[in-house]
Amino acid sequence: MSEGSILIGGWMEGNYTGIRYSHARGEVIAKVWYSKSAQMELKQNSVKKTGNVQKHYSIKFNNFKINLNKTLPKFQKYDTIDTDKKIKLFSDFYLPITLGISTYYELEEEEKTYSKEEAVQILTEKLKSELSEEIQDLNNVQDIKINKNESDTSVDVEVIYEVLESIGTEEKIL
């Protein structure tokens, strides 16, 4: 069957009138499969802030900048956020002087190693959540299949939902 095929039709055949088409009502239910797959490395590096912060100040006159701190931050790895504050004399009159603040946040690399079972569980939950958003009625889910492929360094997971859905549309007889 292809899309657009007539599955339910109504007609009456008479001896003298031939074939006359009439209304027909019905519901077409089909099994529809939704699938998603993902891969996850067993060793993962992440970067997080340690909570240590340093601030360095500078003053800018037009395009000329004077650093008030002469040293770089003492952190090996850091993230920088620069902010500038203009100095105002009156409510709407600003001087051509800007106070620059560089905030340095210390970063720390963290390596986490997942077991194959943990990786499969994390991926399965993530994929089930994504599929649940796509499916209109979760009560019509008939079967859930989980395929997994494990290697020494990564895990591949595919989640397949088998759903009963109404696929019919009503058409007018012309």
C-alpha cells in the first residue's frame, strides 16, 4: 500500500442504476515505528568552575588603557569575563573614562569514566525522553526495543517504539 490508497470506500450497486458512491466511515490503525539512536564515549572530559575568582582592574581614556594589576591570574586554566563601566558626571553626561573589570574564574578539568552499563542506561533514558516528546499518545505504545552495540571505548544505543496510530484521513466524494 502506498500513501493515498483508498482503504475504506462506500458504494451501492443497483440493477438499473449502476454503481453509486456513498459515504463510508471507518478507522485505519497501523503500527508505526519511531526510533532514535546515539553514541557515548566511556571516557569523558568536562570543565567546571572551582569557585576561585580574581578581579583585575584597568582604566581606559578613549583608546588608551592603563592596567592597575601588572600580573596575570595565578590560575593555570581560567575563563575571563570583561565588563566596562562608564563614569558619569551628571545623569546623562558621561566622561571619556571607562573602568574595566576583568573577572577570572578558575577552571578545573575532570575526567569521568562510565561503565558500559551506566552509559547504556544514560543513553536509553535520554532517547526515551526524546521519543516521548515526539509520540502523541504514549498509551498506544505496544512495544519498546533497545538495541545496543558496545566497543572498548564507546556504546551505541538505539531505542525503537512501536506505536498503534490512526493513519486514515477523510476525503470528500466528488
